[in-house]
Amino acid sequence: MSLDLDKRQRAMLREMGVRIWQAPPVVAASDLSVAMNSVANHVRPSRAEARFDAEPQRPQVAAARAPQAAPVPTVARAPGLQPRPAGIELMAWPALQAAVAGCRACALCTSRKNTVFGVGPVAGDAAPAVDWLIVGEAPGENEDIAGEPFVGQAGKLLDNMLLAMRLQRGNDDAARPGVAKNIFITNVLKCRPPANRNPDPAEVAQCAPYLKRQVELLQPKIILALGKFAAQSLLQDSVPEVQKIPLGKLRGQVHNYLGVPVVVSYHPAYLLRSLGDKAKAWDDLCLAMSVAPTVVRSA
Ligand code: URA
């Protein structure tokens, strides 16, 4: 499949550094330009969003050291911590929401304002019917206050990237003809790491069962993993030594998490300060759309 763009539109995208690769024909060129303009408008990320490393430093390989077993992550003890609720793997959507809201399994609960479960179409007590699941890293300052993922500058860019795929977040009231809301957005961590530091492996391990249950209940057709923490968290059981693989090398292929196709891309906060990679991000979105071409439905 190829984009149905005329000569002028193609020239415009070329001018912006966007390589046209593949996309379902339903993607309108106007949406493409909206999204890519947003990527191109260099908005300085706030400190709250500046922590993402799309291309981690190459791991230093210690010379001639005997292989060591990976340390088992442990959660820092803090007053008031409690074990994660039992039975997450069997929870229905409302119970899962309540479990996240009341979670005190790691020290992040002591500094958070709100937990951030995720956002999608409202479906009463059922998990919303979505085709797309977007997984980011962790709530930042704005998300911690709002209790909703991706509401800051990175979120604005994400919204524009979604719009280019004819998707919008489920709780967005603006009606856009032909734009679907069958998408759920969440993060690896449901609580904000203080001062927006990177997630700690023990915190990721504590939160992982929540994300796993979200995937089981949502049954998305495609997962878009944004940034290295989302990629590593989702691919740790299927990609050997995924922690050592730069994000760029996880792109461009279709991975798998619980039987759901996973496409890896750059985190929007990284794209805000690394404009050179915006065309690659568009390639990733096109790959995701081509994996599941039927998922783009009219609203
Ligand atoms: N970055 C993320 O990864 N998630 C958010 O919710 C906000 C910023």
C-alpha cells in the first residue's frame, strides 16, 4: 500500500525530511502535514519531560568479567508500603482500576499526587473496546496532577501523531469526522517518579502486572511502545538482553507481547528535542498501521 499523495504533497513532506514509506490510504495528507508540522515545531520540552533517552549510551562491556546473574529488583522499603494486591491476573477492569488507585507497593506512592491508570473510551464497567494501545514511560508532573497520561508538551505531540493515523484519545470531546477513538493510552509506571527521574527496575517490576492485565483485558490489535522503558518492559521476555539493545535497533520490526504485535518508536519527548528522528517516527507509525491495516476505522 502507498499513500495517495499528489506531487506537491510529496514534495512538501520531502522538504520536511519525511520519507514516505507506507501507510493505509485512509491517512489524509492534511493530517500528515499537521502531525509533521507539530514534530517540526521545535517545542522545548519542560524539565518535567526531558528525561527520555531514545538512544541510550552503548553499555560498557567490562573486560573479561565472569557473567553474573541479573540482580533481582527489590523495592526500597518505606513506611506505609504494602504488598501489591493479590489476584491481579484475574481482575476485571474496575477491580484493576481500584487496585492501581490504591497501590502502595513501592515508594512512588509516597510522592505521587494521583495514580495514572490510562485513558480510553468510556465503557462503563467493561474494558473499553480498543484496537490500539499506546504505552509510554511514566507520568510526569502534569500527568501526576491531572491523573491522565500524556497531557504535557509530549502529549500534544502524541495527539498530533495519533491524528495523522486518524486516531484521537477516547476522552477528547472534539468530534472529528473519520477519526476513531478506539485507542487506550497508558504508561509502564502508573505513578510519577520524583523529579522525573528514570523508572527504577524495581518499580517497573512492581507495575508490570498492571500493564499485563490491561493488555489481557483490552486485547488490542497493536501496541505502540514509545521509548526505551516501554520497549524494554514489553519485550523483556521475548527479546534476549533487550536492556542492552539501543532503541533504534528495536525499531523497524514487529515484536510480540502476549500474542499482540508490538511496534517500537521514539518517545514523543525525545522527538521534541531530536527533530532529526521525526521522519523515522513516522516510518514507525506507518509500520504499525501496515501491521494491522484494519484497525483504522471511522469513528
Ligand atoms: N511521558 C510519558 O511517558 N508518559 C506520560 O504520561 C507523560 C509523559
